[in-house]
Amino acid sequence: MRVALVGAGGVGSSIVRIAARRDFIEQMVVADYDQARAERAAGAGGERFLPAKLDASDTAGVAELLRAYGCDVLLNATDPRFVPPLFHAALDAGADYLDMAMSLSEPHPEAPFSQAGRKLGDDQFAEAAAWLERGRLALVGMGVEPGLSDVFARYAADELFQRIDEIGVRDGADLVVDGYAFAPTFSIWTTIEECLNPPLIWERERGWYTTEPFSEPEVFEFPEGIGQVECVNVEHEEVVLIPRWVDAGRVTFKYGLGQEFIDVLATLHKLGLDSTRPVRVGQVEVAPRDLVAACLPDPATLGDRMHGRTCAGTWVRGLGKDGGPRDVYLYQVADNQEAMRRWGAQAVVWQTAVNPVAALELLDAGVWAGAGVLGPEAFDARPFLDLLPDYGAPWGLREQPVS
């Protein structure tokens, strides 16, 4: 398989390190707007990995690169702003496409905290017919969350339950970053977007609706020693993806942010520092959110200062295959010290990066196949979950008391 990886930041660099250990990659072009960053990332992979300078917003330029290198697939490791041009470039060049975050949402203009406006991924699903007609696949939301969490939902529906009443993706950690008063472990640009937008909820009788940011707090017990973490509603792709392929009464996503983190985000919002609309400062224009990101440490560089674990998982409740009530949490825990020792990457970016590489391997082998715009739930979960331990990424299943 010949892959164009667009984006050589923390996740992109981790993808290179992971892919370098897999034989199915014939060639990977590592493209970034920063030539030096592309060269550093590609250099960690060996001779199969080639650096390239690329503007991800230039659809024609991206399509030209795909054709020039004969790429079979474009793997998007940029932030969601660049989904539209990269998505279109792949189709124009006749390549498949894979991303870890979907096209951005837009709140309902009159009732943002009760009605869904333009949802995450709506722009991509609107073009599904064109992808199907061309016989190309856009596999969207294939990171860890979304991604692995969606695979867990598919597995639960196929192998664990005869009826699902609720699916709740729950993410929590006990990670600590030494030396910083405030240091997000993932892209602050993306974190602001998903945390301050109205969260989506799906209910069978109601469809998609929204609520206020950080609503419905609950304490969830995370496994392997992480313990209790308060989680709140956050906008996320799983609530868009899971109901399309999995029959469930309700779908939610809740994130263990912590009150301090919530307070910082709320303050940024009050001051307008979450805005993506440029403002003039002296002789230059800058988007406030880009300024915030520039003032904070790059999450990819925090690994040596981090300790603890992060957990991504899917909580499923309903009737088990035996007809009795069942309550399970399917999860994956990543330990930062282990991720740094084995991969040279901090736990959050490594956990995100491993899943798209595993998905590419299944696509290359023909185990996963399809056309159109599809989420992870559209494919058989078992081959993916069976492959993860070979990547050093095992997963677990915890039976829980039935409420």
C-alpha cells in the first residue's frame, strides 16, 4: 500500500513510527506545510518514508501529490479545518481517504442548546453518493475516539447483546504534566472546538438533539487503577456515527475534563479567545484560538513530563445474548511511560495513531472493504480487535453491575 500521510505533528509522527514496523506499507509520503517537520517525521521511519512540503488547504496541490506518488490512500492527520480540501483531493485523485476527526459542525442558529444544526461529518456524508459512484472509500472517524470506541460499539452489537438500550463513550485519565500550570495533552485547537460546541445526544425516539457544554456530569469508575473521574457531555463524532450502523436506544459521549480544565475553557470563551475569526493586532491579523495554541506547549513534546494513564472506552447496557440484562465497559488503557519507552510518543497521541494504521492494514489485506463514506461501525469488529495486540495495543472488557 502506498500512503500519503498529511500532517507530521504529534499524531502524524507517531503514525510513522508505528507504520515503520509493519510490512504492508510499501511507501508513505509524509507531507506537512513545515518541510523540516516532515523531514523529521519521515526520518524516523526509514527509506520507505519520504518527506514532502504541502499546503493541506490546497485541494489541487494535494491531488497532484497523490497522483505523482501513485498513492492508494490519503491519511489525514491534520486538524478538522483541513478535512474538506483533503477529502475532496482524495476523490479527485482516485484515492481512498481516512481521517480521525470529521468535518466541523455548526450550531443551530436559533436553538443551539436543544436542536442540532449542521452536525460533525454532515458535509462528508452529503457526498457519499459521489464516493460510491467512483468506487472509492472514505473511512471517517478512525482514530481512538472516534475509531476504536466505534469498533467497540459494533462488537457489542454483534457478539455481546441482543438489544442495546444505551451506548456511552467514556474517556478519562489520571495523567499529570509536570512543570506546567495548564498543558493539554491533545491539540488545544481541537479541544476547544469539541468542548465548547453544543454536545450531541442521540435517542431512538427523538433523533439527534443538543444540550449545553459540560452538562449532565457523572462520576465514572475507570479501570486499571485510574479510578473515579467526573465526566461531562462533549461534542464528539461517535454520537453521529454509532446510530447510523448500530441500533441503540441512546448514544452519548462524556469526557473526564476536570473542573480546572472546564474553568479555563469557559474563561477563554468569555474573553473571545476561542474564536477562529482573525482580529487585527498592530500590523497583523491573528485568530485568537491560534494565538492560544501558540502560547501553549506542543502536546507531542510533553511525553517526558507526563506520567499516568489514559483510558478510552465504550459503556454498553441492554439485554445480553442470553436474554438477561447486561452492562459492560469495553476499553483500552495506555500508560504514558510504556508508550514513551516503546514508541517515543506520549500516550494520548500514540493511542490515537495506532488505530488508523491497523485499519489500513485490514484494508490492504481486503479484510475490510467497501465504498462510499463509512464509519468504523460499518465493518466487522472482530478482525480489528484481534489485530490490536499485535500492535502492542491490547483491549479489555469489564462486566459491570446491572443497574
